[in-house]
Amino acid sequence: MNVSDIAVVILAVLVALGLVLSVRVVKQYHLGVLLRLGRVLGPWRPGLHLIVPVVNAPHRVSLRVVMMPIHSPGIIMRDNVSVDMSVVMMYFLARPRQRSR
């Protein structure tokens, strides 16, 4: 093999690696946000998306709702009336994930 053949093989491997790194999937319960050099370009809906691997940084935001029951002890008021409350806390998992790999 001469030098030009080796260069073509290396270039083909780099192009294949770039194509593999440029495919991103946003799942049904996520919303994607695309950042290009730190600037927000816009939201992504669920599905298959292509990016520029070095320049773009996709982040995923979970849209799931989490319900957490809070158990409270019985409370006795000043007039000797016992009160018991049932509380359910709902919150969204809306923290962005780090760059997906």
C-alpha cells in the first residue's frame, strides 16, 4: 500500500465516525434543545435528528411528571381537634441532561 491508499482509508474511517456521531434520537417523553456554540437554536420534537458533532450540543429535557406522596403525622390543634392531612406533591423533571453520547 502506498501513502495515498492509507490516506483514503483514514479519511473513510473519519467520515464514517462523523456520520455515527451526528445521529441523535429524542425519545417520546423527552424534548430536545439544540445549542450551537452555546447559542440556543430551538427545540426538537421526538424523533431522529442530525447534528454537526463538534459545533452542536444537543440537550434532552425530560417531560415526565413525578408524583410523590408525603405522609404527615396527626396534628392536635389548640382545641383538642386532631387533624390529618394527605398531601401529594407533583413536580416535573425539567433539568437538562449533559451532552448525550
